Amino acid sequence: MAAESIQPRSPGPIIALTGGSGFLGSHIARVLIGRGYRVRAAVRPTSDLRWLRHEHIETVTADLTVLDDCVPLVRGTRGLIHCAGLVTADEDQAYQRANVATTRTLLTACRQEWHPQGGAPFVLISSLAAHGPAPRERPAREDDPCRPITGYGRSKAAAEQLALHPDHPFRVAVLRPPALYGPRDRGFLPLVKMARRGWTARFSGPLQALSLVHGHDAARAAVTLLEHTAATGVFFVDDGKCGYTWDELAAALGTACGRKVRSLSIPLGLLKFLAAMLRPLPGGGISVLRRDRIRDLEAPGWVCDGARLREVTGFKAEFDAATGFADALKFYRERQWL
């Protein structure tokens, strides 16, 4: 099934959603609608609402660090998926405000508004970064200790600690996706453009493998945790593969594009040099050159094991890398982004 083909059922209970205007959040909104929910999405005054224009989506302008904004967001809802967050920043303080303070405020609002018996679930979208790196031969699992190596990862681990506190009078589930891609993701677009010309980039350094999940599958996993009453604690999600090497990613891109794709090796040392040169300049904050992204590339791998999610909920991904890349390529063509 194509990621954009969900059809809504008749509207049912309201689910609160943060980050709905973003890549993953917009996919979560569509999955919720497809499963018969109404969505109350928190947005900012500057949010791009193109993916939230639907009769079953209500948008509420809110500062998620302000309790008086969060209480109306969750009032009368049957659950919350907290997807909003900051992925790239120059200072740890920005991560703490966007990823930790928002989680704290939303938890307080839910404690205040939801029934004391805790019938509504709180689903936090975290990240593999909260766990830290893991190689293909020993993928990250839920019972591992967290050893984040970036400011982003530390902020996500701190948000998890708040959410998983045992005193909350409602069920809490945490989803840790690895790297995401798919329709609507402009960050993946340059790789597709290169692949159509027969090339892709790889970084010569310690990083040997990484897990990937299509945005639609990550959204399905989040809604599955919302609905499955036995789902508590932390869950990784994967696409059924134990990570991908650079060569496997190039092959998957080639399958999607219908041609052979060769890898262009970029020395990690060159990235570090460019980062040091460009960071002080206006506009020098290119995502891959930021400090946290360089640290990600210095790790041996970013691979996770989604077995617990499959065992507890029966979840199964619909896309692997080749079919997922093809789905993204189809979307880009239809939207004339290529």
C-alpha cells in the first residue's frame, strides 16, 4: 500500500498530536485519521500546515512549554502522541527546551486533565540517538543502558526519563525510531536526485551500517503503541532488516531508480574541515556539518532491533529500503520535486 493512500473512516475519539506539521508528525496524523480518529494538532504561528488540511484535523496554536497552552490541547482527548522536537541545534540548551521542557509540560497537562484512573495513553516519540550508537553485530535493544553521544540524544534520553516515571496515572509508551525517510521528506531528496544520475554519497569513516524506517511505518508504529494496551515502556522500530551497509543502501537506491548507483566516498576528515571553516559564517549551519551530525558519522553504526515491538503488538513494517525508496521517488515525481 502506498504511504499516501490512507482513506479516513468516520470520525471517532480525539487524539492530541504535537509536531503534526513536520515529516513524521504529518504521517502520524494521516494514520490516525485512517484508523477513525480525529486529530487535535498543536502548531506554531509559523508552522506550514499543508499536510494538516483535513476536515478531521483541528489545529491549535500552542507553546508546548506553557502549561496554559497545553491544557486545552489535551482536554477531552483519548490520548497524546508527542512528536514535536528539535533535531538540529547549535546549543544543548535549545535541545533541552524543545525536547525536555515540552515533555515535562505535556505530562503535567495530561495529569491534570485526564481521568485519574489513566485510561488515555501518552506516546513519546524519542530516537535511537537516546540509546546511542550500536553496530550491526550488536544492534540496540530496549534493555541496554543509554549512552547518547550528542546533545540531541541526551535531550531525548532525559525526556524519556520524565515520561517513564512510575507515578504517572496513565500508560506511557516510548518509540525510538532510527533514521527516517519517505514522502514529504526534503532531507532525503538530494540523495534521490544523485541516485537518478547514478551516484550516491558515502562517508569514509567508522560508520558501517545504519537502520532505516519509512515515515509511514514509523507513524504506524506510533499509533500501534497508542492503541495496544499492553504496550508500555520503550520500543525500537525497524523495517525487519538488521541495518544496511553503504553498499546495500546504494543497491536499494539503484533498485528504486532502475539503474546502477555507484558510491562516491567523502572523507570524514573533509567534513570536519568544512564544518570548522563554515560554522562561524552566516548560513554556515549546514545540517550534515553540525557538531552532532559529525559525531553521528564517527560512530561504528546506528542499528536497532525492533523485535520487542513485533512481539508485543504484532507490528510489521510495510516497506524495506528498496520499496520505501521507490515510494519516496514516486511521491517526488508526482509533486514535481525532482
